Amino acid sequence: MEFWTRRALKSILLPGGVLMLGAVLLLKPGLIPFPPVGISFFYYAVFVAAVLLAWRFHSTRVLFCAIVLLMSHHAIVSYAQGQFAGPGVSRIAFESVALFVPLDFILLTFFPERGREGRTLVWFLLLLFIESVIVAVLGRPDQPTPGFLHFSLIHNYSLHLTQPSLLAFIIASGLLLYRLIELHKPIDNGMLWSLLAAGFGLEYGAAGRTGTAYFGVAGFILASCIIENSYSLAYQDELTGLNSRRAFNDALVRLKHPFAIAVVDIDHFKSINDTYGHDTGDQVLRLVASRLARVSGGGETFRVGGEEFTILFPGRMAKDTADHLELLRLNVEGAAFRVRKGDDRRKAPREADRRAPGTRKVKAAPVSTSGFLSVTVSIGLAESHPRAAADEVIEQADKALYRAKQGGRNRLEIAAVNRKVKRVVKSKKTVPS
């Protein structure tokens, strides 16, 4: 697991982190006197948007998170105004709700993102009902203060949240951060930062203007993560996390001479799928994609289909990128993959390689006796010239890739700039097929 990568940092900070930072700056006490009516409108508008978007896009976890935050804030405000009990019990109700919020987020961390919303909604609402009953019982005037709400781990503690609540918030945030680093999902980003925004709201008392504003920010973050998730599904490949073909087509429109395009194909991938199954094939795709994502030289990697990837180098020519691609090829070759034991029954036949005309014989996948699979890639590289369209450059890169396949695989071939002059550059190290 690699933490300090551009993709990891982006998945952690966008969009929730940026929105949370803006909220902290704008809601600093005394900075901007937001009117109560404006805060109330913002609060209800963002939660209505979050609930509708979550329902429309079948995002179960975001829907339940929004319900938790709405019910929690409403309960605290109601107890603070003395609607359900007399004076003196609002603090106990606040502390109980502040403990249940992170605990519910911990539970929702393990919920499936999509499923039968009707059945899961019933069970989750039942859980919230039980929690509401517990809060009502604990908040009765004749009840002693529960000891589990006030156990102490830190001396000279001065936060508004109780220490058990703070501990639950830390655990919930840690779980969401771990999922976010590992999976890079916008929904986890929204849950993490909305939980932190709710924590800020609780620290400010929740019922006041600043507390209500922070709960509104939590709803806004949940709504924004739905939009970010939709964008991610449209422009990012779900399996590898790389940019998708749609993003690649958009990038081609913006390309201007000079630029270079590299087409990358995993060697013997059909054989890997046929021999070990599609689960292993998916793991190999993720392994190779993680290496391609770190290509140097200013390249941007896209998964354009199957085992095929494309790398764009804006403002670079072939001579500027060849060394970076050769280093990339060696990095993939050095990343041995251990084949996991197990029977994968999804061994459906795949289409033949589009670059290999006619029927070709499938060769055995290169696996050693130790169980490690040798994964390599072949690369075709072409550069632009003033009168060539991007499609022509891609076609030249495809032809160079085909020559790399025919020449033994695990190699880099560079297409000639002038089609009448054949110029091929091969890597020093080759592995026979």
C-alpha cells in the first residue's frame, strides 16, 4: 500500500478535505456574521440534496449517513430547547448522541455501497429507533449519569466532546482513512470529512449557529461526494483506478504538437486468463496499472480496454520519452506476481488479440516453480508531426507495438517519424515468448 502517491493524496483531499478547510476558514468565530436564516436554509438545502442524490444514485451508505446526521442534530436541538425533557438532561442527551454518531459511521463503513435499499433501510431505521430509545431513557431526569459516557483517559481534558466520543471519532476516522488509502473511493472521502465536520459541529454544541453550520457542511460534503463518485465512474477505470477511455478521448482533443503516444500491452494476458482465471487476470491488471500510473517524464496513463493501456506525453517527442518507457518496462518486469491458489470458474473465452491477425496459438503463461508469475509488457511509441492527426500517431504506435510483439515481446519499439524510413529502437534486454 503506497500512501504518498498523487492518486492517494487526491482521493484523501478531494473534494471533502477542500470543503472542510473552506468551512473552517469561513466559520471561524467573528470572521463573517452569517445570519441564522441563511444558515438554516443552507442546512436544509444541502441535506435534501444529499438525500435525493444518494437515493437517485443508489448510494446506500451516503443515504444512511445523511439520515444519521439529520436525526442526531435534530435530537440535540430538541433536547436543548427542552421539548422532550426538563432542564438538566440536554447534556446527557448530547453526550449520548455524540457517541452514537461515530459508532454509526463505523457500522456504515462496512455496509455495501449498493444493495437492496428497502430491506437495509428498515433494519437501519430500527437501529436508529433503538438508539433513540436509549437516548430518551438516559435523558430521563430520574436517571443517574451513565458512567460509560465519562470515563477518563486524558487528564486536563478541555474539549466539549466527552473522551469516549472522541475515541469513537478517532476509530471511525481511522477506519475510513484506511479504506480511502486502499480503495480511493469518493464515498469514503465523503464519509470521512462529513464525520469530521459533524465532530466540529458537536464541539461547538451542535444547536447553535456555528454547530448547525458545520452539520450543514457535513451534508454538503456528502452531496459533493456523490457528484465526485459519478465523475469517477465516468472518467476513471473502476478496476485499476486509471483514467478511462472517455478521459483518453477528451485528452486527445486537447493535444497539440509536439506530443508522443505510447501504447502498452500486457504480454500473454489471454494465456494468464485462460490458465489461472479472471480473478488472477484482474490482479495482474491492477499490478501493471499501479506501475504504469507512476511513469516518469510527464506521462499520463489511460486504460483504453482489456489489457491495453495508452500513455500520453504532451510537449514531448519520442527521444524525450524512450528512456522513461524503458525504465517503466523494467519496473513491470521486476514486479513478480504470486499466483494465489484457488479455482476461478469465470474462465470465459476472450477475444483474440486485435493486433495479431488470424488465429494464433495460445502459449503457456510464464510461471516459475515457486508460484511467481512473470509479468511483462510490450510498448509501441510514436511521436507527432505538424500535419498528423492524433489518430495517425496512435496507428503508428499500434504498428510499433505489433512489431514488439512479433520481435519477442517485453520490448520497446519506436515508430519511424518518416513512414518511408524504417527506424526501430529496441530495448537491450528481451525475453523470448
